[in-house]
Amino acid sequence: TTPNKELIISIDLNLKKARFLEDHQIYHHVIFPAAGFIELTIASLKQLKESGGIFFENMNCLKALEIKNSNQSIQVLITEEKNGIYVLKYYSNENNHEDWILHAEVKTYFTDSL
């Protein structure tokens, strides 16, 4: 966590280890699927609360996340806004450059029913 009560989850993504992503291409560029952001959301939020449902609100895919053969880092930044509403932002960084690129964001909250 950070001083602002943010949780950062880091993931290293490499096409050599995730070959199934090679089939998700647009004009010969491997693109991380939107469903992958949904899966990252669920996995990230389960670290906060293991049971119950998750309600998604306003998921925005802002910029395609191209996956290249080099190591690519993805960070999920989770911030609690108010009353149990969480905002998750997905950033990538290729080859440890200083600039992080925002690819998607979603507002979520937990629910006891599905």
C-alpha cells in the first residue's frame, strides 16, 4: 500500500510465458484483451475481500495494451474512493521505462448477492 491508502499490484507479462495471448491480434500486433482487464479486476479485488460479488461500473478502455516479446510490467492501482467504492487503474511499462501508460480504469464495489 501507499501513504494514500492505495494498493498497487504488479504483474510481469511476457508472451513467451503467456502464449495463449498470441491469438488476440489486431493488424499483427498482440493486444491484451478487455476480458483480461476484467479478470485482473476480479483477482485484484479478491485480495481485499474473498467472498461476495463484485459490481462493475463504468469500465473504460482508454488505450490498447500491446504485448511485445520483451518483459512488460502491468500495475493495477486500487484506490478506495468512499463507502466501499474502489477505482482500479491499469498501467503498463515496457522494459522498465520511467513512463507508465494508463490503459483502462473501472469503478467497482462489493455486493453480497450476485
